[in-house]
Amino acid sequence: MRLMRANELWGTDATRFYTKDDGWVWFFGAIDHCVTDVVGWHVAKKGDRWAALKPIRQGCTHIHGRLRA
């Protein structure tokens, strides 16, 4: 059995919650499964696919320094 290493497997999830000032908002998070670190997070009023990708972009930018094609 091979052990996982950091930055090999990330999981994402989303939840919607209510705030007094902004009403319903979405939270998106990306977590490294090996070390349980949050690699990125984003809160948005509109919970669409673009908002869901922001935590992944944050994690990739943090780990690799930049994004490129």
C-alpha cells in the first residue's frame, strides 16, 4: 500500500449559510487530504462553477507560485 503525500489529493466542498448583512452566501473550500490543510477558500453571493474554482486556483497559486496553461 502506497502512502499519500501532501498535494497529491485535494477535496472540495461547498455550503450555503445566512448572514445578517448579506443574506444567503456560499462558502467553497479545498482541503489537502493527506495533511488536512485548507489550501484555498472563497465566499461568494453567487454559488456558480466559477466561484467553486477559486479555492483550487488559490491552492495551485500557493503551492506552485503561478497558474499557466
